[in-house]
Amino acid sequence: MTSQGRVRQLIVTNDGTFDGTVYVFKNAGTYYLAGSITVGETRALDLTRVRGINNGDDLRVRILSSQGADNTDSTLVTYVSNATDGSKYLITGTAGDPNIAFQNLAPLQ
């Protein structure tokens, strides 16, 4: 799978009905905490603060609901610490059936 671009930030909007925790997924079984998000919030999460990821890592993004259900978007983005873009994601669904979906690349917020 080809990366959608080089990013330094996740720009996440929560249109779901649950608070959640956002993780980046680097490889099988390895998730790294990016931040939390509440219902109705749009949040820019700085990847330079995420421990365990390195320049050039291809990442996917995962949402974990307060009930323990999760969803991982299949889109790859590449973390680069001096990138000028972020990747936008939209959270929808419920705590029992969460969804996170890549939208597009956008300037940093």
C-alpha cells in the first residue's frame, strides 16, 4: 500500500457519540498513544510528541472507544518531523461500533 503523504500532525474531528483515544499503528501489534478526543471536538495531535515512532515510519490511525471497541483506518501516512501537512480524520459511530476514516491531507493547525 502506498502512503498518502508526509505528515507531522493528525487533525481529528469527533462526530461520534463517544469519547475516545487516538493511537497510531506502526506494525502488527504495536500501537502508540497520540491523544484523547471528546464528542464534538476537533483536535490537532502533534506526532513529534508520540514516543516510539521515527522519521519515515508509515502509520495507520486507530480509535479506541471508552467501551473498549476499536477501529483502525487502512490508509497509510508517513511521519516526517518537518512535514508541512497533517492528515485529517473523521470519527463517527458509537462506543460499541466506532469508526475512524482518513479524509485528506491539510496544512498544519
